[in-house]
Amino acid sequence: MAGKKKAPLVEWRAFGEMPYLLYCVSMFFALWGIWIAYYYVRPYARDILGFPDTESFNLILIINRVGVPGRLIPALIADRFFGPVNVFIPIIFLADVCLFCWAALASSAGMISFVVFYGFFGAGTQSLLQAALASLNTDVKKTGVRIGMGFSVVGLASLTGSPIGGALLEQRNGQYLYAQMFAGGTMVLGSFILVAARISKTGFVLRERM
């Protein structure tokens, strides 16, 4: 009985397909700075806005709890109506808007609002990553390998983004502006490249589900 052929760990040809290549690049940038807010929302609230320790810790609880519907609702909308890529694009863009608004916060109410909205859209960004990547792939047999390759790219971005944010914070002597702009700027670049990935797959067809 012939042995079952093993799937390759890496399919280099995938990077020759423009939609896949652009998608991986877009996810690198979109998730490069996504964790900065998760890491620094508590010290920002405590050191810049004067939150007590207990209240600043509550922000961590809020941002994670809001992430539960943030993961479920966009995925449900994508599955039933528009497709993952079509939902992914506005979700990333709205998360990016939240990051830029973070730089302008000057009150406790504003901080809590930021945590709620960013917790929702940031979680939505993470939940749609795999489904959107799968929707760009036409060969089901290669889906697993390509998702794994995509997650390797995302993993590199996630591992390096927050340390870069910390270095920018140190460079500014504890001021958060550079780190906030890095997080927002990389995510908005990722959203634009994701639009390019969609166009390279479907052309300028707005109503196509994918």
C-alpha cells in the first residue's frame, strides 16, 4: 500500500500569488502594533490620566471581556452576509481609528470608551484573520499549509511590535505618542494593503462576497 504523501511545511509558490502575498504583508503590518494598547493601556491610565491602581486594572478586565462579543459578532456577520475579507477590512480600519483616538484621550470617560471600542474591534481583527486567509485560497488541500505560513508572519509581527512600542516609549521619556502613532500607523497601512489584496483577487467588484 502506497504511503500517504506528506504535505510540505512551506509552500513557497504561494508567495508568487499576489492576493496571498499582499494578505501576508497586510497582516504583518496590521498586527505589528495591535498588542501595544493591550500592554500599555493600564500604565497609560495610571501614569498619564491618574487612575488608581484598582481602576487601571479594571481596564484590562474590560478590554478582554469586550473581546468576547468582538470575536463572535464580526465572525457571525462575515459568515452569514458579507464574507470574512469584506468584514475584516472595516474592522481593522475601526480598530485603527481607536488607536489614533487613544493619543487624544484626556479623561477617564474617554479612556473607558477607548477600551470598550478597541477591545471589540481589536478582538474582531484577531478572530477574522484565519477565515479571511482561507477565503483567499482556492485549493482546499493547501489551506492548512498556507494558514500556518500566514500565522508565522503574524507571529513575527506580534513578537516584535510590543518591544518596539516599549522602545519608543523609553525614547520619549515615558510619553506615549510615538508608540501610539506606531501602532495606529502600521495598522492603517495594513488595512490599505488588505484592500489591495482583495482587489487583486476580485478586481473592483464591491458586491462580491469573500
